[in-house]
Amino acid sequence: MVKSIIQKLLSQSRAESSAISVVLLPQRDDYPDITNMSPKELADFGYELYLCGTISLSELELMTSCLHLDNDEGEDTIRFSHKWLYPLRKRNIANEWHTHIEIMRKYLNPNNELLKMGEKIITLISALQTHNTPRSA
């Protein structure tokens, strides 16, 4: 099952860009629903991913932070913080991260390490979404 998810992600990655990022999920019976989880649940699951070696500490920090787009003195800047508004409220983390990555792509250099980590997080989120998609009989 994991092999088919990885193959699907590889084909999607090839179609989207020349850079391919593969993320292996830890072995477990159930995975959280990334489209309906709180930032607290995301932090808990992210820590599990860190402990099993799927993501680095820096990637964990980025994954569990929220992005803010500021317009200070007419100049757009992005910043991340861990100050989530309503950290226990469930939300669609996948949609939020897709928005985050679009903003990062717009404002950061393609070789920026933050953007590379963000791309890995998007790949991970896509893997979770694929894994949680109901399969037809």
C-alpha cells in the first residue's frame, strides 16, 4: 500500500516539477485526517514524524507554525510563528499548507531552504491525503 502511494506521489511530483521529494510515513493502522485536525493535533503528529525520522527538527518547527503575510511599509514579507489563533479548533491543515506554499513560492528564492522544507511538508500532506482517501470497492 505504501509503495503505491509513493509511486502516485512520484508521478504527481514529476508532473508538477523536476524536483522529486519522497516522504515515507510511519507504519501505523490509522493516520490523522489532515483535512480536519487542530494545530495541537498537527504538532502531536509532527512530533511522531520527527521521532521516527520522517522529518527533521527544522521541518517539524516549520510544519507546526502558521504563516503570516505582512505588508510593512509597502513591502511584502512572510513570517512564521507558533501563535495559532484557536489552537484546539479543527481546520483543514492541508488547504492552509497549500496556501502557505503558494505564498512561499511567490516570495522566496527557489533555492531557499525554507521553501525546500515547505515542499517536503506539502509532499507529506499529499501522502496523508492520499492515504485517507476512501477507495472504491
